[in-house]
Amino acid sequence: MKNFKKINPYILLICFLINLISVGPTYSLSSQEELFKNALNLSSSGEFNLALNQWNKYLELFPDDAAALSNRGNIKLVNGDSKGAIDDQDKAIDLDPDVVDPYINRGIAEESLGLWLQAKQDYLYVISKDKDNFSALYNFANVEGSLSDWQSARNLFSKAAESNPGFAMARSSMALADYQLGNMEECEKELKKLIRRYPTFADARAALTALEWAKGISGEAESNWIAVSELDSRYADEEWLLNVRRWPQKPTKDLMKFIALK
């Protein structure tokens, strides 16, 4: 069973948030396989309205396909139908309770509604089955941050990064948790490591901008912010930082203070 990767950094959310499940058809009919692949391709290419229509058609014919239900739930979430997404993940879990992907997908939908405890339960279940599942670890960390338990969030981000060493967003989130906790030296070291390895990684550069400004190193802060501005303008949006990217309060406030003085 394969999962497609998420489409953008948040969507930790919505696309670290779209876990597209590619499995073989339940039946041997080639037409079923073709319909499934077509819906999956539309989903992965970002044609979400067309994908939803295709999943609807598929499920009219094969209503007990758990993978299709879970995939349709992901598309509903991207289209803003969080409750419908949860309903589809519930049905997928009822049909195939041993597959962990629908639990992660349901948790993401629950997070979008602020249902932190329900999401936490889903991620804990996945981790109980697979302690190294980096998606569950990362999303669980985001929940802990939303509940203001930044030490727990920091530990979970670290575990997610260990489980998937190339998962740069987990490492950046761990550094931001350190920032919130006052572990500034550890935060700075990690951010600089990330930037050396991924020079165009806007998240780490934005975090380092805030940290350098807070330390009074304005020249370096300016240089990093110029790069951020060219890479991703969303980092100037406080609401996006807090509610979508879900930065901690302290680095967010420091970055906003830096921007206000420019």
C-alpha cells in the first residue's frame, strides 16, 4: 500500500494532509481498476472537483471500497467539507479497521475543526500500531502545540524527524518548539543546519529571521528575510503562521515585530 506525499507544507495539513491510498481493486474487473486509477490521478494532480466527482461515481458502483472512501474523504477535506471527510473516514475504518491511513486522515479532518482530543486519539492509535509512523508523530505534535504543550510537541517532532530524516518540516517545527521553550541555542543550531542543507527552505529562514532579530543581529535577519520574501510571502501573514502553519506564539510575535519595523 502506498501513500502519496502531501502537496504543500501545511497542509500538514491538508495535503501532508492528503494521504492518497493506492491499492489494487477489490474485484478483478479491469473497469473498476481503471476508474480507481483515474480518480487517484485526478486527486494527486490537484484536480479536486473532478476527483470528487470521479470518487462519487466509483463509490456508487463499489460502495464497500475502504480505500476509495478514505481517498474521497481527503478530497472532501481539501474542498472544505471537514464533516463529510470525517464521515468517509469513519466508513473506511468500519470496513477495514486494521489499515492505519484512515485514522491519520480522520485526525487531520478533526484538527481542521479544532477537535484536538479526538485527533489525538486517532494519532495515538496509529502510533500504538506503528511507533515510527512519522505522519502520525508529526500531526500529533501539532495537536500538542495547539494545546500549548510545547515540550511534548518538541519531543514528538524530534521522533518524527528521526523516523524520516529527510522530513525537513519536522526538524524546523522542532526548532520552533525549542524557540518557544527558550532553548535558543539548540533552535539556532538546528535552523542553520537546515538552511545549509536546504537553502530555499522558507520556514527555517523565517524562523531564523525572528531569532536573529530577537538577538539584535539585524543585518543577518534582514538577509534571511529577503530570501523568505522571494520564496513564500505567506510568512508575513500572522494569521496564516498561527492558524495554518501553526507556529508557536513567541517566534510568531518576534517575526511580526521585525516586519513592523521594516
